[in-house]
Amino acid sequence: MLRRYEKGLGGGLKGAGMVIGVIERIIVLTFVLVDQYTAITVIFAAKSIARFNELKDRKMAEYYLIGTLLSIAFAMIVGIITRLVIGGRII
């Protein structure tokens, strides 16, 4: 799966942001379904470390924050609705 990204390791990887977003939502959804809401902070930490230098630019930081919050909120909403449908408690 990662072979298509090997050649572009010098700079940004084409399509990597989409893959990261999908993985991020899967992890958040999993955390919600197993009632581990606080573990979601690990995603923020990992992404912030990876983009530390880029976040010095205010526009980039705002773009990053909006995208990450929307992605996590979407996955949490799907997880909460799923838990309600299967009869689990939310918190």
C-alpha cells in the first residue's frame, strides 16, 4: 500500500493527506466505539508533532485545525450514533 509513496519522500506525498484523514477517522471511530474518548488526544498530538514547523504559519495552522476538528467531529458523531443504534451508552 505504501509503495506508491516511496518516490516522493523528499517532499509532500501526493494523496497522503487523504489517506491520513481516512486512517484518522477510523481510529477516532474505533476509540468512540470502545469508549476511549480521551485516547483521541493521541491523534492531535501525533499530527501536531508531524506538522510542528508548518504550524508556525498562521493560515496553515488555522487550515490544519479546522480540518482536524471537522474530521474528528465527523468520526465522533458517526461513532456516537452507531453506539446509540446498537444500544450502548454514550458516556
